[in-house]
Amino acid sequence: MQSLMKKLEKSMEQERDLILQFSLWERELNQHVCKRDWKELQKVMASAKTLSDKLDKQEQTRCEVFAQLRDAVGELPDAGFYQVAVHLPAEERERLSALFRELKMAVVNLRGIVWGIDAYVRAVQGTLKGIIGEMSPMRRGTIYAKNGGARQSEAGPLILNRQL
């Protein structure tokens, strides 16, 4: 069981570090979106898949090790972290609990960054939609065909300057 605790500790540390790295990536992404630096944004986006795959793999590893530890202490398959931690020696329990809290805080921090980017992008989209609606009323609202079904407007495509 000692080796499982060490494996879980190492796995949690690695996942925490990857989440912190992903948070830095999200901050960089946010800066490029806010500056409307689309070329740099595309470069940053290219690295997302690799980092995301690493994080996904590390999370799977942590879940597998946790499941092994949970089974080793005799808890049910739906037992949470703290239900398992109760069965561990005090020193290991405290160390793993502190890591678990760090991991949760890293996730909350990342979620906040993502929500900030989402709110900004939605606000910009709403503003642009309003501007386009005022500039081009024929694109506003739903347009219906003779048969009563919704259809696209017949106005040609609108190309926006990338700097908007």
C-alpha cells in the first residue's frame, strides 16, 4: 500500500503541474484574444492538443492509481478521496490531502481563466452581432420561405476585417 500512496502522490503532483502549465497557456491565449493578435493566437492554439493530451493521460493515470488504492483499503467503488484518505497513516493522509486541495485549487483557477475568456468572447460576439444587425437589417431576425420554414437570407456573405 505504501507504493500505491507514493504513486498517487507523484501522479497528483504531475497533474497539478500540468494544470498550472495549462493555466499559463490559457492566460497567454487570453492575452492574444484581448489584443486581437490572431496570428500569435493561431500559433498558441497549435500547442493546445499536445498539452491537453498530456493532461488527459495524467488524469487517467491518477484515477487508475486512486482506484487501486481505494480497493487496497477496502472502500466501495464510489468512495471519494477523503473516504479513502481516512484509512491512511496520518502523515501520508495529510500530505495527500494537501496535494488534493492544491489540485482542486489549480482546477478552480483554470476554470476561472476559461470563464473569463468565454465571457469576453461572448460580449464581443454580441457587440458585433448588434453592429452587423444595424448595418445590415436584411440579415436581422429569422427569414421564412414560402413554405413557412426558416431559411438563410439571400444577402451575400459578409467579410469582416480581422482587426475588429
